[in-house]
Amino acid sequence: MIADTYQRDGYVSGIDIFPAEEIAAYRSQFDELEDHLGKETTETGLVQRHLEYEFIWQLSSDERILDVIASCIGNDVMLLATHFFCKYPVGDTEKFVAWHQDVTYWGLDPAEMHTAWVAVDRSDRENGCMQTVAGSHTGGIAPHGKSARAGNLLSVNQEIADEHIDKSMVRHLELEAGQISIHHGKVYHSSNANVSDRRRCGLTLRFIRPEVRQVDPAKNNFKPVLLRGVDSYNHYPATPPPFPVAV
């Protein structure tokens, strides 16, 4: 069911993974990190920190998430990258994420990557949940320009122009804390500004199959970790798990 929906729409949402007490414990550890590093860093600066903080590694390698990912992409699964996104309530500038496709800036061949979005906080329309264009992953790579609007959280300010967005197919991926969504690297997605008085914290987990190689290593210094199955391609140096496997 999940796999069929994913193949058809390019995303699946509202998947229950972490019970309330479990995600609350993870949220508490993130809150400590936020207090220590500051909101300017935790907004978008926590990249690849699963290699540094054990609680992020535990979130990233959770078997329940891997079960869902494997059902969508097959049994050979590598964790490519992790990235926290914390969208804080609107301040002087309305922070948003423009319409884009992930694989346009990852330097991968084939251009196939899959993202699990873990809701550390509740994510809804008011605080700027993700939105997708259902089925847009089947149309190839769309033209990406530069956003003229201030506040785009994307690192290279990329944007798919509104003329390429079928508004009738836009879907809002509202999640309770502890739920996840999964989206294809080619599906169009974005998120609006957080106009609530609540934080919207989520952890993105980027997964690939082992046959996907990095075309331009200068673009990103990936250290993929094989989490399921077998790597028969050896495109990347072997990276062992940074922490012991949870039991």
C-alpha cells in the first residue's frame, strides 16, 4: 500500500513511527542542542550531525523507518545525508522553502534519492508544513531559476517558477510529532513561512540505493553508511556506523 502510493504520487505521509514518549525524549535532546548551539545554527546548519551526536544517529538508523524506506526503494539502502530544518516563527523576514526538486543539486547519477522527513515537532499549515505536487516526480527535471523573494531557506536560492506548478495537485503534508513522510527526490515540494507561535522542527534523512554514485565529489563530501542489504558497487569508501547499533 505504502509502496504503491509512493510510486504513484512521489510521496507518502502520516506514517506513525515514534510514540509520544519516544519522540518527546528525542525532542528534549534536540532542545538541549538548540540551547547549546543557538537558533541561528539549528535553523538549517545541522548537516551530517548523525556522525557526531548519537541521538541523531539513532533517529537516522531506526529500523522502523528503514522498513518503510526498503518497501519503497528495495532492500539495499544507504544513508546519504541528514539535515535538521527548524522553521521558527516569522521575525523580520518570512523564512520559506521555494518549490524545488532535491536531486537538482545533489550531483548524483542516476538522479535518484529518497527523503524521510521526521517530525520532531507537530508540522501543520500554520507553522509551515511541507507541501508537494502529487505525481510531479514522473515528469523529469523542471527548470530551476533563482527566487526573487527574500527568505528562501534553500542554500542556492533555487526555485521552480509558479507557471510549472499544477496547483490542483498540491498536497499539504501535515504531521504529528513522531510521524514521518517520505518524498521522492524528483517530486516538487516547498513550504510556506511559519506564521504560528510554535517551532517546526524536522529531520531530513536522505537515502540512496548503492548503485547511485556521486558525479561531482566537490559538491558534497558524502560519507554514505550502508544500513540494509549489500553494496555491490563500492562507489564510496566504506563508512562504519558512527555509534553502536541500538538493541
